[in-house]
Amino acid sequence: MVTGAAEARGRRYDPNLASLEPICARILARHRATIRVQKSHVATANLARIIGAVLHLSAQKGFHQTTLRDLAEATGLSMGGLYSYFENKNTLLVMILTEVATTAEAALRDAPDAVKNDSVLHLRWLIATHIRLTEDMQPWFVFAYMEAKGFPASARRIAVESELATEQIFADVLARGVAQGRFRVGDVSLTASLIKPLLQDWYVKRSKYRKRRTDVEVYIAAVTTFVERSILIR
């Protein structure tokens, strides 16, 4: 049996730098005070090279086994050039985790007005939005999931707070559904935490679903049906 860890570690990731640049532009804006490269287009492009290399190398050998020399070789930047963007590996780790956390929370809190007042529609929207986001940012989410056990305290706090924030968004919708008489849920917090592994399985064990020829829309429909059969009052 291939575990989620072994599967994710063995996956090769060839980053599309153009797709990384919009995300790295947000990272640059958030860390503008500490990044010493002044030209934004240069800084964004190099951050995309750095982040892409980190995600690729971490999938191969793990973040904590990846050295700055490895990163310099993979990006073509000098060691001094790398230090223009972050002071150490922990700073780089926090950059990545903060982006994953803020992007996920912002996406899940941006439900359209058409679904906000209907708890069933809102829950369906949350499931679909979370899975599609992790489809688009799979290497980022795999990185955050796989490296969690080795995080230093500051990074671990970001990861824990992000997971709790995500669960709370689901719990709030579940609670509203109970109040509206749409859901039968004894413990909304526990139920929200039980939904989370269903969402994580899509990006952690991707090859399993690829072998089964399960695409993202089929997976969204399956998770939605499974959850609704457990809690929906018909």
C-alpha cells in the first residue's frame, strides 16, 4: 500500500512560473518591507522561481532536507540573491504557509449572495470551492500538509490556526442549517472536522484518483452526496 506521504513525496512537480507569478505578487506585497529587491516585476519573477523550486524540491526530498545550496542551484540565483528575499528557511516557510492560509480563508469567505441565505447551497458551495482551490494550488497544499510535523512553533501556529479557521467556516454553515431545520447535526464542530479529511484526500492522494479516472467534478459531487446523506433532513 502506498501511503499519502510516500505518494506525495514521489510526485514530480514541474512548476509553471507564469501561473505562480500572481500568487507571488501577493507574497511580495505582504513582505515588501523585508524583501530587498526594489523592482516589483523582477522580485515577483524571482519569487516565482524560488517558490516553484521549493515546492518541487520538497516533493522530492522534503523541505527540511532541502538546503539553500539546493535552492540556489534549482533557481539559478546566488546565495546572496536568495537572501534578498528571505533571511532563512523558516522565513520562506512562513511566506508559503501564510499564502496558503490567507488564500484558503479568503476564498471560503467569498460566497456569492445567491447561496449565503440557503445553508444547503452554501455547504455545497464550500465543498466545491475548497476542492477546486486545492486543485489549482495542489503543490502548495501538499507542501503544507506533508511538512506540518516538522514545522517550527511559528509555522505550526499558522497551520493550526488556518485549519481551525477553515473548520469554523464549515461549522458556521452547519449551525445555520440546523437552525433552519435543514441539517441534523449533533456536534457541528466535530462534523466540520470530519468533513476536512474528505477535502484533503483529493490533493494528498491524487494518483489514487488519477488511476481511477476520477476528475475533480466527479469528486466534488461524490463528497457533496456523501455529506448530505449524513446530515440533510429531507
